[in-house]
Amino acid sequence: MSEKATLPVSQETASQAATSAGWLSFSERAHDGALLPGAHFPTRKDEAWHYTSLQMLGRTAWKEPCPMALQKARAFLDRLELPEAQGLIVFGNGFEVPELTRLPQGVRRLSSTSSRSDASLPVDMQNCFSEQLNAALCQEGLRLQVPENQDAGLIIMVSLHDGADMSTHLRHEFLLEKDAALQVLEIATGVGHYLANPVTRVTCSAGARCLHVKQQNESPQAVHLALLGSVVEEGAVYDGFTLNQGSELGRHEVRGALAGAHAHTQVNALQVVGGDRLNDLTSRIRHQAPDCTSRQTVRSVLDEKGVGVFQGQILVERAAQKTDGEQLNQALLLSEEAQINSKPELRIFADDVKCSHGATVGALDEDQLFFLRARGIAEPQARAMLVEAFLEESLALVKETELRAYLTRCLRASLPGAGAPECRLEEEG
């Protein structure tokens, strides 16, 4: 089995992309001319972006962001009703708000020069458009090191936006030393028209444990392009969960590497998409060492003209004997115009493995709906109950009680018919 070749982009399409307002604005801002003139926004002809075109980015001349006022950041933060945490860091329009920052004792901040070289990024990350765009325009994000044997508890990282036609490109890193532990709640939200392009790298050294929960609740006019790269070494665990419930166009891309024996990773997600929005969850889990396990469950609830995308690949290298990998994608369509594009994939080069993938798509069960209505429950309420039951199975994958409760509260308010999401930032005034 071999890598599928990327379809070539026509010279005309590439030329149009390179001279668009969006591309020119990025090129002018790029560090050291990092954006090549011949590059382009991915189109549906690029296989990795077949279901999610970025041509809409070319219509906006994306501006440099300006720092958010402390008073506004505090007001936005108060509305989120965050759980108790040992650490908090807030970014307003891509700039840290230092007055709101607190970190657990013993956790060390890394500078961009002291952290691991970006040249050591996994190949899977280096080849991603989201990473290339971030590298060209990157802003210093949160870079943390958790010392050996330390449990740092929960750190909440919030990224707020309130600008018009601006783009932010934060670069984060979490380095867990041997047998360290860390929980991260990442929240991305805002108001207005903007582009958020964060890149996060997580390294779990031998025996380390990282729980990473992300809520993507960007403005309905925003674009969210995120890339997460995780490297999990011997006996370590990376447990990730993403709730996608915002943005006009959102893509959360995961590149995970199981680099040591007996490592484990989970990349679970839940997408709630309505209106004419699109949310994309794309992942590649690379098994590089023997006796490793991976699990991925992605569920989507799609209403109105909402579009969901799931592209998930399990790649098992020749050395990764006794791999155990599972992947499941399930979608619930609440409208005849809603759409799900699902592409689960296995690429196996070892001969002693246990891998599986599956995908199911369906509407609400009419028999269950009839059962509830026969007991006096109105149809809208009955439908909401069935949708919530479908989603609760996904939230159960978040084992930490307070984080699961936070996601449940935010999610219930964004279910079809429930009105505006509870955790959405509102315009002031």
C-alpha cells in the first residue's frame, strides 16, 4: 500500500490564490518571506482538503491583530463560568493578558528558543497547510514544561477574539517529562469576523499522562484552523477530546504519533453543526512502536444545512507489531439538507495487529420518537431528548467529572431549538 498522491492544482487556480487579497495580506506579514509565491490555499483538488475548501480565505485582506483591553477580557472571561483550576492563561486577539495569568507551582514556561526545535516536528505536521501558515505568521503562545513525577493539575487556556478581519496564529507547546501529569482545558471563542490558526504540540515522555479537552465555540462568522501534534512515548497516555460547536468554517486536525512501546492515545470528538456552517475533524494516528493502542470516536449532530467532515486514518508501521487500534464515526442528521462526509481509513504495514474502523449515518429513530410521544411528551421535546441521549454517550468519554460537566452545560444550550449557546460570547452594549 502506498500514499495516495495529491492531485495537482491548475496553474490558473494557484495564480488566482497567490494574488488574492487574503494571500497577499499573509505574504506581506510573513516572517522572512516564509509564504512562497507559488503556494496556494488548499482546494477540493487537494486530497487532504477534498471536503473542506479554504478559498473563502482569499476574499479577506487579513489584518494584524491588536491586543484586547484588560477590562473587556475580564468581562468575557466572567461569562464563561469556568471550572476551578490550578492555572489559567488568557489570550486576547492573539496576545497574552498577563494580569490574568497564573500557573501551578513548579511548572516552567519555555521560551521559543529553549523549547524543542520546530525542525523536530513530526513529518505529518510539517506537511500540513495549517502548520505552514502558522509558522509563517506565528505568535508566541503558551509553552510549558511539567517536571518529572509532578501532577500539575488543571490548566485552562482561553483564546478570545473581538476584532474585524484579523487573523491570529498562536503556537503552543506542552512538554511532560517522565511520569508527569497534566490536564488542559482549551477554549476558543469570540465575536466578529476573524481567523484563528493555532498550532499545538504535546510531548508525553515515558509514563506521562495528558488529558486535553478543547471547546471550539468561535463566532459564527469566524474561521478556525487548528493543528494538534502529539508524540506519546513508552507507557505514556495522551487522551484528547474536542467539542466543535462554533465557527462558519472550522477544521481541527490531529497528527498523533505513538513512539514508544505500550503507549496509548485517544482522539475523540463531538461536532454540533447547524445553519450553513462546516466543521471538519481530520486525524492521522501513526503507530510507530509495538504493543500500542489507539481509540477514536467522533460523533456529529447536523441540522439545517450543516456539513460535517470526518477524515480519520490509522497508520501502522512495520515495527508496530501487536497494535490495537479502533476508529468509529457516527452521525445524526436532523435535516434532509444536512450532510456528513466520512472517510475512515486503515493503512497497515505490520502483520500482527488488531485494527477496525466503522461509520454509521442515520436520522432520529421513529419508534423511539413514537414511544415518547405516546407518553405525552411533545414532539420538539422528544426530539431534543433523543439528541441529548446521542450526545451524552460521547461526553461520557471525558472521564474528568468537572470538565464533563462544563462541556455538558455548554452543549445543552446549543442543541437544536435551545437558542444561542450558553458559553457563546455576546457583543457588549
